[in-house]
Amino acid sequence: MLFRRASRWRGLSPLNFRLSGDDIVYIINDAEDKILIIDEPLLPLYEQIKAKLRLERVVVNAFSKRARSDGFDDYEHFIAVDASGLIFPPVDENEAAGLCYTSGTTGRPKGVAYSHRSTVLHSLSLSLPDVLGISAHDTILAVTPLFHANGWGIPAAAMMLGANMIFPGQHTAPEDLLDMMERERVTFALGVPTIWTAVLAALETSPERWKLTPARLMVGGSAAPASLIKRLDPFGLRIVHGWGMTEMSPVGSISFLQPQHEELSADDRLAIRARQGVAVPLVELRLMGEHGELPWDGKSAGELQTRGPFITGSYYRSERSDEKFAADGWLRTGDVAVIDPEGYLQIVDREKDLIKSGGEWISSVDLENAIVAHPGVLEAAVVAVAHPEYGERPLAVVVKKPDHDITPEVLREFVRPRFAQWQVPDDWVFVEALPKTSTGKFMKHKLRADFSDYVSKTSRMRAANRSGAAR
């Protein structure tokens, strides 16, 4: 089991500096951190919150004369002198090695503690050939920040195997990433879909600019559209789709083609790659419905639950919550999914993001993937808006690519062949950008709040028709 509870622990807890100051203070104090290691550009943020912290020492990376005069410790001195000759005390494998906090989109962030044992098991699982196949021959570009579940656990696996690691820091613009990938001959990179959507746009704009080494791109955080997977293939960038959560260390499944799939058509193989894949070794999955466990038939959709030796059984310094854990200890992921007879997982939606229209469910994920397949669309998110007759209707919020003029009518006709008529959005809004979390996921709750007063087009039409009939 993962390390569950403790009043004191020794380890690392990466901080999401994009959270609010109050949340950062809460995390540092809740974890009882004593040493803060910080990049110098972030010192103004530290100055704003330092009075509320119970730290013993602040160590600054990229140390300057200013930092030295302000009484901070130098990181290079810290590791070369202070940490030299350090002899680690005996540590039980079940003691905590790391602590990551959820992003806290609802309520305070919650801590998930990883033990030495769970970290090793997770690293071994990731490195297997039919998972991510990490080896000492890889050069890995970790676009995913460390505060996102320890960089998805990849740095630990890379260190275990001797792979080269590159951290881009603040240089995450698509051109910067492509320059790094070319210069360092990157063979494996990881990031959320929005990162690779921007990279693809740069490649398609200047296809001759970069000479890239063929690379695997691990994608998680949200579903990668099949169109993104397909359009990156010609550039030698092969998306490896995964799924997981902070509570899972975090990787729970990886999609890969098995021998029996080689005879399938290109479209069928692409459809498999666009799923979230099969459970990685040591992870168990199940689907739960209102009346119990559901079959793996590729059709029955239920709440996805999971358990395993690197999946938490409770939050740090907290009793187990019935809302998050089933009575028998399985983690309730909050995802709605189907699993086919071969064990391939497909996330239908987050429970809170499903749209219930006229008593029928509509998947926002399926709509989003269909919309972004249009060559004029850069990003799209679909949320529910209130409707007096149907309860909810889907609203598509779309970011156009530069120099592309598309209309709701064009997009509606583009997606119509893939959906029943009642599933296709009546309502479309074009925006300059979509709100994103610190890890690059769309902030659906922010969009729902922004459009909470939106009146569906069908409501407006019906109201107009009633008004005309009355006259």
C-alpha cells in the first residue's frame, strides 16, 4: 500500500507555484516542510507569503548577489558542501518519500504521500517494454512539471535506469520545445495535449525548420484527440496515450498496439491508440454501476475504480473519505468509462462534465475530440448550459486557428456524421483562449461559471416562436 498517514515525514513535496498564495501557504504548512528550495525568479512570490510560513531554511537556485545579501542559502553550496558526506539514516520501504497535492479546484488541495516502495514499483511498471519502455538510451524532455504528480513519475524511472533528463523550465513555447528536441535529440517527451497541439501547429507552419529524432510523446491529463495523434505521426512523433491521477502515483493505463492489431485498418489502429489503454502491471480496474460491477463489453459505461500497490488508500493526514473511496478500499476516480473485452479503457467523461440532455447523456470529451479534428480549430471545450425543456444542452467553446474563418454552421455539419442529431451542439461560442489549469487542462468549472447565464439557442428560438404565435 502507499504510505497513508503520518504526523511527521521526510521527503520531497513539489510546489505548484501557479496556485494562489493561500493554497501554497496551506500546502507548505500542512506538509510541515522545513526547507524551501526555490528558483530566484520566484522570490517575489515567496516574499508575499513568507510571514505565514513555518520554514527553517530557504535555498535559492540560480543564486545571485542580491539573494546572498538577502540572507538566502545558495543551492550549489547547499548540495556541494552542506549535503556532502551526508549519510542517510535507515529508512523503511513503507515510509514516505514524496508528497504531492491535488490542484485544489474544489476545496483545499489534498496531499497524497508516496512511499519508497510504491515509488520503486511505479518506476518498474513504467519502464516495462509494453508500458513506456524507458531505457538508458533515452533522452527525455519533461514538459510536465514536477508538481504534476512528480512529473508523472518519469524522473524517478529515468534516474533508476540512467536515462538523460531535460527540464525546460519556463521555456515551454512550442518553438523552444522543438529547438530543444532537435538539439538534444530527444527520444521521449511528456506533456498534456495542449502542449502537443501547439507543437503541431508550429510544425505544420514551418515543416522544414526542424530535423527531429523520432520520439515517443506521452500524453495524459486529458484525452488526446485522434486527429492530433494522426497528424503528429508524419513528423516522427508518436503519441503514447495514458491515463492516471495524482492518487495513483499517477500512471494507471497506457495504450499500445498488440500483435493481433497489426492486421487492422489504419483507422481501427488509430482508434485503439486514442483510447486510454490497458491497465499497467499491478493496477486493477473495475467499472461500477448503480447495481454493482459492470462487464468489460466496450458498451457498459460506469464509474471507473482502481486499486494497486502504488494507489493511495487515503489522503495525507486525513481519514478515508467515503466520497473518494469505496467501502472495500477501491479508489473512486470520478471518471466514467467503458472497457472492451481486450481490456482497453476509454474514458467517456468526468462524472461532473457529462451533459444530461432530455434524460440522455452526452459526452463532452467525444464532442471535443470531433470538433478539434476540423483543420480550422485550435482548441475546443464543451460544457453544459441550462435549458428549460431538456435540462441541459451542450455549448461548444472554440478557439480558431489564426487566419481561419469558420462558422458554427460549418462546425455543426463537420461533426454531425459522428453523432445523433440531439447530441450535436446548437450553441457555439468563439473565444481567443480557453482557461487552463496550472497543468494545462481545460478549466471546465471556470467555463461553466462564465456561461452560467447563457441562454441556449434552442431556448431563444422556441421563445421567439411562442412570441410570434401569440401575436
